[in-house]
Amino acid sequence: MADNHGAAAGDRAGHPDMDYAEHEKTYKFFVALTKWGVISNVVLLTLMAIFLL
């Protein structure tokens, strides 16, 4: 079997050069941006369907 040299899922003892706090901050920003992008597109398409059809 191959040895698992990487950190396990959820393990914070990963590579010391990795900035996990910054990774989580970036991921949360990406998820929020995606969520609001989807919501705004749904609102825009709904308004277009109401007023343009």
C-alpha cells in the first residue's frame, strides 16, 4: 500500500507553509459570491419573464 504523506481531511497539522486561515477565508468568499450571483440571476430572469413576455 502507498503511504499517506499528506494531512488527513480536517487535520490542521498539514504543511507549515500553508495558510489555512487564508484558504478558508477565500473559500467562504467564493461560496458567498457564487450564492449571490445565482440569486441575482434568478431575480433578473424572473423580472425579465414578468416584464418582457
